[in-house]
Amino acid sequence: MSTPFAQTIATDHRVVYELRDLFIASSGQPDKQLAIAMELMWNIARHTTTEQVLVHPLCVKYLGNEPGGKLAEFDDLEHQV
């Protein structure tokens, strides 16, 4: 069963991918691409900051260093990609 917390994270990821697709589809429309790029950067910054400040420490606190720390490390690597 998915929690509201997990659903929010999944929604964040979905929004980022949708914005990426909109950016690509807007090729040749620099003003539109700029607006989409600004929204995309805001969403990525907000999402990664929230995970680093809130989610990762909670994972370590409640899951322990081994699984919680590995999850945080995996998330950081995924976000870099």
C-alpha cells in the first residue's frame, strides 16, 4: 500500500518528467521553452531539497544507517542523473 508521503514523491517525479517532455516538444519556441525550463528547475530544486532536508534524515532515523543511508545515497545518485 502506498502512503500519501510516497504518492507525493511519485507525483513530483511525474511532474518533472512531464515538464521535460513539454520542453522537448516545444522545440523552436524559445519563450515557451524558457518558461518551462524555469518551472522545471524550480520543481527539481524544491523536490531535491525536500528529500535531502526531510526525507533522507527520516529514512536514516527510522530505517537505520544501513537501509536508510543506502536509500538516501541511491536517491542522490538518481537525482544527479
